[in-house]
Amino acid sequence: MASLELISGDITTVSADAIVNAANNALLGGGGVDGAIHRAGGAAILEACRELRRTSLPDGLPTGRAVATAAGRLPARWVIHTVGPVYSKREDRSALLRSAYTESLAVADNLGATSVAFPLISAGVFGWPKEDAIRQALTVLTTTTVSVPRLMLVLFDAATLDLAQRVRADFG
């Protein structure tokens, strides 16, 4: 079973074999974590994403799926791009959110990554309530069997880290 660390900080500065990008379907950059990863990683990430769109993902990356590219200037070997769902009060999309984590772990395993840094997927501009987003992340990251020995959930600020620690303590 992998170890899971909860840390606060900027995911673009975390040293890991793979950094997970909470991307949008187009894979061409955007706001939040996605924009920060593209800016910090540089043109190599955008070019790799454009190549994916030209070849294997002409319609974009479906929600809940994941794909890897080079990491450019980031302190990582790979960026694993995944698309989390937009939050909806009318439709339970929790399975898609968990799938974004599960699929990212599978990609990391296939790459042979020894450490993976995750953001809190869908909890920014996609509107997922933070407490439930943490619960969904923990459900996958603490129960999925993978070869990756070190997992990190990188939370943007101290308040979110504190919330994550409380949710983890109550988690079971």
C-alpha cells in the first residue's frame, strides 16, 4: 500500500516523478492548477498536449480519464493530465471524480513512477465542495493498490490542509 502525505503548497514546485494536472477536456491549458502547470512547465507541455489532440485524442480527454506527457521545466518526469467533473447539485458525479484519481494512478503505475503529487481535483473552478472533494480523493488514494510507493495530495493553502487533516482523521 502506498503512503499518502497531505501537504500544503504550490504543486508546480513539488518534486515528484509525476505531477497530476487537473486539466480541462481540451488539454491546452486554462485556469487554476491547469494554467499554473502549463505556465511553470513551459512550451514542452503544451506541444505534447497539442500532439495528443492531433493524434490519439482529437476530441479531447474525456472526464474521468488520464494521460501523461513530458513535464517540461517542472521538477518531475511526467505530467499526468486528468479531467475531473464539474460539480452538479442535481447529478451525482462522484464516480467520475474518483475515476480521475484512479485513472491517474493507473497511468503512474504504467510509467513506473515512484512518487505522484495530486492537486485537489475539481475543487477549484469546477466548483466541487472542498470537504467532499477531499473525501473522494482519500477514498481512492488510501484504498487503491498501486506500485507507486509515495502519494502526495498537495493542497493550495493552510486552511485546506487543515480541513484535509480533519477529514482524514474522521475518515476511518
